[in-house]
Amino acid sequence: MVARTAALFILLVSLPIITSSSSSSSSLSVCIVGSGIGGSSVAHFLREYSAPSASISIRVFERHGVVGGRMARVNVGGDSFEAGGSILHPKNYHALNYTKLIGLKIRWPNATRDSDGRDDDSDFGIWDGKGFVFKTWRVNSKLPFVDKIVSFANTALLFWRYGFSLIRMDNFVQRTVNNFLKYYESTDSRPVFETVDEMLKWAGLYKLTGHTLEEELISIGLSPLLIRELITVITRVNYGQSVSISGLAGAVSLAGSGGDLWSVQGGNWQMAAGLLNHSNVALHLREEIESISNLGNYYELNSSQGNSYECEVAVVATPLDEVDIRFDPSVSIPPRKLQHTHATFVRGLLNPAYFGFGSVEEIPELVGTIEDPGIPFSSISVLKRHNAKEATYKVFSREAMLDTLLDQIFSARKETIRINWGAYPHYKAPEVFAPFILDGQHLYYVNAFENAASTMEMSAVAAENVARLILSRHFGHVRLKLSGSEDSTDDMGLHLEL
């Protein structure tokens, strides 16, 4: 009798845990909204981390006719160029692993179509609206030692103008990158995170989201000249914004201006396409999800095609800022707006008189700009030189470039293509983050992490965490972090087996 009573007591005590934990079923149906690097990475990691005995069905919905999201290509005069996310860092290990898994080839930015090497002849200048306050040298030579001499001379020019602040800037970036590398640690020791805040605190990155980049750089002793010129150029090129962005977004932007940057030969979108193919998903192109309803044991997704789908797990892998998805019950996330970047592709020739030069050869390959409302563009870069009288350029701006303005900047325009990207969040410190779990149940939001910084790799890192979070909460075999502190490692070992 005592044994039976004890057994009954144990059963009653354990009931709340059993009923509140996820299903022990070995099957799972997942619907993913968005086929960019975030959505495709979620699908990939669900397959990568799930047990062989698990039966997981995955549907991916894409409102456009091609996959890739903000990784996209544009054709200008028969040549194909990156129109969205274009470069990756050498320590973007998820992206590097994707290329190996899928069998993609890596190429360097600014390389010729027939080469995988990097073009070291490119130069840049900083335009203040009236003239170039700084400009590196360019020497067209096929001799490697000449390139090295020019590179050394340009480094000396930078150091002459900005001094030891360049070293302090590099140290700041390296510290941030080293902290970010924690997200590649073994899954045996790396927690699963339910919130962006905890994910950033664990890696020692959270404090950088509480101050602007300018505040962070001033606090470590960078010169105002470096911040106003070179660093502002970088943030305007990479995020279309000033040094008032958060410190973390700024550090990521600076890391994206270093050397050994790479892209996928033929287009970065192939990573998403390859991951989806490798993950054996049911892909629904040109089918926009209009509503997601929580019906208890499953979610109902209704599409623009008049179709209805049922899934136990729903994942939103597209920014909710500019899509009209109705949620029932409604979900609440912090208000946020996207920073729009207008990418204008021009095949023609720049007007040297606009920049105060007598010949187009004097204009740098990359024209960056300082923060001045009178400057109508953020940057102009040469994508490919066809001959002495024609090249393909990419112009970044915060507003659409009107024909009258383009006709001032260019002496000739053979072809012009305009793309308006809702490219990344408009960063504002201190950042406030949406949750990874939108409804406390099984509705997930990959792009919550994007308010920390927006890159292809950041999306992959967020997607990997969301995939582990899904599996931990459904199957109960992945550790889940309960709490943590950026300033202490005592909580890093605190986990709960769900």
C-alpha cells in the first residue's frame, strides 16, 4: 500500500512536467515562411540535428518566383551582379560550410568573371560633396611586386591621416569577431536560447547594442576624424546609415570592410537554393502566406493561392516589418522600421566634371561619402570595366536616384536598373529585441536576431539557434539555457533537459 501510494505521488508530481513539455512523438511538421538564408538555414539545421528516427516534414513558402530573399542577382547588359547581400567574411563559418556541402565555388569581390582571384588594383576615395578629402593610389600593373608597393603606400597614406586610431579600430573589430565565434562552439557546451538578449549576453555582445557606434569608438579613443570620414563611409556603404547605429551593428559593418571577403561564384542565392534542395523540403514558390492561426495542436497557414496548410510548428523567416501577415491570436513585437537602400545599376560612364576631374580615370573605383544631407548618394562603385568608355556601376542611396540627377553624375548611360531594398533594420541604440518565440508556443521568428546586426551569417546563426530550439522543445534532446550573465561565466553551465 505504501509503495502504491508513493508511486501515485511520484506520478502526480511529474504530471505538470509531462503535460508542459513537448510531444515525445518522433514526427514533426514544420512550415517556414521565407526562402532566404534564414529560412533555408532553419530547414538545413532541422535535418542536421534531428535524430535519424525522427520524421520531419518541411514546407517552405516564398512569395516570389525565386528563392534567396535578399540574396539576389541583377542582369545589366548581359552581365550578372549581386543586387543584395554581396560579401561574406572569411570567418563566416556557416556560409563556408554551406559552400562545401552544396559544392559551390568561392570567388572574390571585384574579380573578373573568369577568375577566382581578387582584384587588388581597386582604390577608393572619400567625397564630401565638393571634393575628395582622401584618396588612395591606383596603378594598373600586372606585376605583383608593383601591387604590393602600391598597397603598402596606401596603408601608409591611411596611417598618415588617421594614425594609431586605425589600430584601435582594428582591435575593437577583432574583439567583437572573437566573441561572435562563440556561436560556433560545440553544441554539447553551447546553450539553446529563447531570447535574443540572452543569446547576445552569453557571447559578450549585448552591451554593444546599448550604445551607438560613435559612443563606443569615442570611449576607446578613436579620433573624431577617423569616425567622421572612414568609419562613416563604411557604415553608409554597408548599412546606409551613419555612426549613430548601435555599436554591435557598427562593429559588424567594420568587419565587413576588411580583407579576404568572398562571395559565391554565380550568386550567393545558390546557398539558399542548395540548402533547400539538400534538406528535402516541399517548396511553394509564388505563394505568399497571408495569415497564421494557432488552432491548439497545430497552426493553420492560409496563402494567397487560396490554400490552407496545417503544421505543428510555424517559422517566420522574413522581416515582419513590411509584410502583411495576420496572426490569430495577434502577436506583439517591438516597433521597428527597415532602412531602405536604393541600389541603382548603371552601364555607362561617370562624369569626371561632377567630381572636379578632367578624366574618368581619376575617379576612384569606390567613391564613399561622409554624412552630409547635401550628398545624394552613399557610394558609387565600379562592378566591371568593359572598355575605356563604358563600365557597370552600382550606386547606393537612401532615396531613389532620379534621371535628372543621374545625368549630372554620369556623362553617358546605356542602361539603368533600380532596385529598392528593405535591406536591414534602421538601427537605434539601445536596441529592443523581439522574441524568438512569438506566442510562447511553437511560432518562431528568425529575424528577431536581425536587430543586433544584419548579415547573411547573422541570419544563419539565428536560424541554427531556432532549429535547435524547435527540436529541444519538441523532442527534448537539446539543452536549453535558462539564464546567463554577460559579466559572469557561472551561469554558462546552467541548462535544462527538456
